[in-house]
Amino acid sequence: MDLMKAIFTRRSIRQYTTQLVTKEELATIIHAGQAGAPSGGSYDLYRFTVITRPELVRQFANTYHAPAVIVISVQTDQLRHSKYVSAGTMVENMALAAENIGIGACMNMSALPEIPPRIIPEGQPPLICLTLGHCDEVLAPREVPTNRILTNFID
Ligand SMILES: Cc1cc2nc3c(=O)[nH]c(=O)nc-3n(C[C@H](O)[C@H](O)[C@H](O)COP(=O)(O)O)c2cc1C
């Protein structure tokens, strides 16, 4: 899919079918996340935890029964803005890659407190997660107003 088309077609999907996300689909999405840009090139601080175990994903109340959830966490004792921004680059890449292969996705912070600490490496707080699954809707590019986010030009 053309990049601009993917950008304008992507939207938060919160209703998933029961179809599972395959290992190959997850690998494609995770690979795109690997291309995200962490502050200072510190890739080794970040961790993706991919949760597909049915009895685990079923426990989450805030993930819309998505069959797969990817959690981005970071090894740190000081959560700075740059860590969240870095995770944002990774999760947006993953969301676009999901869109590109016809998988619905939704970025999610409200589910973070539900993630059992035992499945995330110690000392690596989760920053954001991405819920993933198939959806019944056929998505079309959206009309996005060019002034939706007020933009100041300093010429
Ligand atoms: C940092 C961040 C956190 C978010 N957390 C949640 C969340 O906890 N639950 C949820 O349903 N959507 C969450 N979203 C999705 C936003 O609500 C959604 O992107 C916004 O409503 C715009 O809709 P769109 O993605 O369809 O364009 C989050 C998005 C971002 C960027």
C-alpha cells in the first residue's frame, strides 16, 4: 500500500473478529516497530512483549478482546518524555504496518495497568501497547482537514 494511503486509511479499530493474528503477520508488524527511532539510538533499552495466549488476553478488560497485544516497555529508572516519544515512533510504525496487511490496530494506554507485571521484564515499565486483530470493516482513506491541528509557520 502507498504510504500516504496507509496514513490516511489507518484508524483505531476496537472491534475484532475471532480470527487470530498469525505469527507471520505479527513478525511483519514487529519488524516495522524495530524501524522506529529511539532517542539516542538506544534500541537495546526497549522491549516488545507480544501477548497472544488466549487465557491471558481474555483477562484484559480494556483491550477490546483483541487476539494479540504488543506492549512496548523500556528499561529505565527515570521515565522521561523522550522514552514515550520513542515508543510512539515504534507503535505508529507498527500500526501502519498492520494497516498495510489488513490488520486492525489500536494504540492503548488504558490497558497498561492490567498487564501482569510478571510478563514484563523487571525494571522495564510499559509505555504503550497496541491491540491487534482482524476487523470486518473495509477501511477507506479519510478526509483529514488540513487545519485539524493548528499549524504556525514562522517564515
Ligand atoms: C498515546 C495514545 C494512547 C491511547 N490510548 C488509548 C486507549 O487507552 N484506549 C483506546 O481505545 N484508544 C487509545 N488511543 C487511541 C486514540 O483514542 C485514537 O487514536 C484517537 O481517538 C484518534 O482516532 P484514530 O486513531 O481512529 O484516528 C490512544 C492513542 C494514543 C496516541
